Amino acid sequence: MSIPILLLIFIYGVDTIQVMRTRNLFVPGKPFTLSRSKLELFLSCPRCFYLDRRLGIGQVQGPAFTLNSAVDALLKNEFDIYRRNKEPHPLMIQYAIDGYPYVHEDLDTWRNNFMGVRYTDPKTQLTISGAIDDVWIDSNDELHVVDYKATSTQAELTLDAPYRDAYKRQMEIYQWLLRNNGFSVSSVGYFVYANGRKNEDLFNGRLEFDVEILSYEGDDRWVDTAVQEAHACLSSDTLPDPHPACEWCAYRKEAAHYETT
Ligand code: SF4
């Protein structure tokens, strides 16, 4: 046993190092709540999704993105100032975006990671939840979903890279959730991107950002089907195949081979 594991056991106790959980598991025929990120997990690998939500074996968690969370919190605080006054944020004016940050009594619930915007699909009794960053309203009373992102790159910010497809799906699920809650939602959403500058001469305890807005026209028509397929996956008694291009599964298989022989 390696020293770091001994150290972890000393700090947290043996019980903490437990991969399998017994709570929050899907039981066929029973209503179940699925977060947006778990629906995304289903789309990227049904097997990992099944292991997690049906069998209680979740992926190993990486460290929290605390700097990104700090940027999110600061952007929320800043947009809330303009929300109180029902005024457009200067960035919205700069990008000629009609409207202002939306005022709604449930906004805090919609933004809460443990609550979010929720909708129960009547066919499957799956409740889908998603915590949004922000919503803006335009002069036609249509809502626009807004997501804050933080990065640090010298490349041009774009949504075109394949790994950005998950961001687009995220936006579309939020649009789907709000529409199913009876709101009139524009297909145009916005990503507010904070891009940390790396080329300053001095740090001085400050990280400076350039903030840009990228608009995205979403299409949520795929979401109903995805929810039904995720439900069918969970209801099955068969473990789905692994994703053929997944490094983790290849690693697990190789390691298990040598560990068991
Ligand atoms: S293929 Fe990857 S994502 Fe899927 S079950 Fe294996 S480790 Fe998980």
C-alpha cells in the first residue's frame, strides 16, 4: 500500500475510501431525478451512466474548479446589480443585445446546484434538473439563457471546437427546461466568456480578464429523445458497451488484466 493511501486512511478513515454508493440509485418503474450533467454523461457514455445511476459506481471526481466558480460568482454579483435596476449590463450594450437581466422570484432556486430549473417528463417520470447561471429578457418578453464560462487562452474564443458541443447541449437543455416550465424562450442564448490574461508583466495578486459574449442559436429538439433513451438505458438489466475511444476504460481493462492474473 502506498504512503499517500495510508495517509488518506489516517486522515479520513477507512470508510471514506468507498467507490460504491447505495443512495440515489435508479429503481425501474420509480420516479427519479437526473441532473443535466448526468444526462450529458449518458450522451458521452451510456455504460458510465449506468454504472453510476443504476449500480452506484460513480466516476472518480477530480478537484473542484474553484477559480471558475469564483469567476461565476463575481459575474453573477455584477449582473445582479443591473438586474435590480432592470438595466442592460454595459457588455449587453457593447454587443447590441436587446434586454436586461431577468427578474424572477425563482431565480435563486434556478441557480442553486441542488435545485435548478426542473421538469418531470410525463412519459418516463424522470425529473430533469439544471442550474442555470443567468437569464436575460428582451423587449419581446422572450427569455435568453446565459451561461458564464471562464478560461485562459490566447486563441480566438469560439464555440466551433468539438469539445464545445457539450456547452451547446448544456444551453439547449436549459432552454428545454424553461420552455417546459411555460416560459417563452428564444433559441438564441449567450455565453459570457471571461478570458484570463497570461501575458501581464506582473501578477500583483490580480488576475485580469477580457470578457466577451458569444451568442449561440440552440435547437432543443433532441432532448425529449435523449431523456427517453436515458430512461430506457437505466430500466434495462444489461450493462451497455463501453465507449470504444475511452482511455479510462482501456486503462481499467489493462490494469484489471494484470491485477487478476
Ligand atoms: S468507456 Fe469510459 S466513460 Fe464509458 S464506462 Fe468506460 S470508463 Fe466510463
